[in-house]
Amino acid sequence: MSDPLVTVENVTKTFEHEGQSLEVLKGIDLQIGDGEMVTIVGPSGAGKSTLLHLIGTLDLPTRGTIRYQGQDVTRLGSSDLAEFRNRSIGFVFQFHHLLPEFTALENVMMPGLIQGSRRLEGRARQLLDEVGLTHRLTHRPGELSGGEQQRVALARALLMEPKLVLADEPTGNLDSQSSDSVQKLFFEINRRYGTTFLIVTHSRDFAAMMPRQVAMRDGRIDSDERRPLSSTSPADQTPGDAAQPLENQGKPT
């Protein structure tokens, strides 16, 4: 049997501030399989974003291990860890963090430029087409709507063909129409490429669409539930529907 894509084992995280210790995560155990779509829910302060940052190797646990396909990444040096992160993990945040002086195409290419590769322009164009932004390639972030900016961020996250995409409140700043469009994109990308998604959200509607929901409270996993998809889930689309660029399913927002 193959290893899970991600294994979190007895992970704790403690922050120190002015001589005080705050234990934010308390013995987290979690496995995520290749190709899964998982949401993490819970009240503010439950430790959701902290766990996401540790899985994304943006920070290291105080204790415990995090393994990707059996490899303990907590033992990697900073240079190797940065290379692993750029190659294997995509990120989508509530605030898109696009560089304002660059076009949509240039922003999507940024992870490849960091690695010294300029041969990824074709893939960047393809991804922007798939998220419905062919007509926005040369637009800068300030010329895009919030939904369009988040689509650019998703395309950027997918550039290096990561096995895992981590999303922290990806629809938190979007109106309902833009949120629906971005949510559909997550399911379409998962269906098309088999990309694993781990998504933190406060949106009950979004969480209800997901086939697996991990609930956190007070730094611990309170429940881990696999369930049938919502009848309105984008995953219930036929393969033909999912394969279409988003602009064929409605006007981009």
C-alpha cells in the first residue's frame, strides 16, 4: 500500500511571546490521500491556519513530524525545504498577493522564474485559459476584479504542477458570484489533474460541498468526517462540464 500524500503525526506548535507560551496545536494526527479534497473548519483561534502553514512548510512544528509520501520534510534544511515547497505545494490565500507591477501572465509565471525557468510561459497561458482569463493576460492586478485576481492566484499555484494545493479562506473576500466560480474551479482542477486540495474556510456552503470535513477546536481535531457530496456540489457535474473552460459556463467575474 502506498503512503498517504501527507501524514501529520503528533504535531504540536507553541509560540513564545514576552516570556509567555501559547500552545496553538496540541497533538495533531492527520492523513491526506493523493487526490483528496479536504476542508478544515472550526471557530477562529482553533489552529486551522497554523496547521495549514505547517503542512505547507511555511513554519516548522514544535514537536512531531510531517511527511510527504513518506519523506519527513521537517528534517530538511532551509534551502532544500524551500525547493521542495516551490516544486510540490501550491498556495492560494484570502489575499491573493499578486505583484501589482506585473501582468496576470507574469504573476502566474513567477514560481517558474524563481527557479530560473522561462519555458513555462506556455503552461501559464494554458492555465489562464482554463480559469477563463485568456482575455486578461496583459492586465495588471489593479485592472482585475476580485474574482479574477483569485483566479490568477489559483493559476499561479498550479504552475509547477504541485500534487498539493493549500487554500486559506480563498473566497473570504469575494462576493457570492465570484465565490461560486472559484469553488467550481477547485473541483474542476481536482477532476482534471487529480490535484489534492486542503482548504480552510468559514463558509458553511463551501464546506458542505466537500467530501471530507476536518473540524478543529482548541488546537485539536474535533472530528474527521467523510460524507456524500452536496447535491449542489460542482463535483456532481459531468466530466464534459468540468472539462470546459470556465468562461463557457458563464461570464467571468
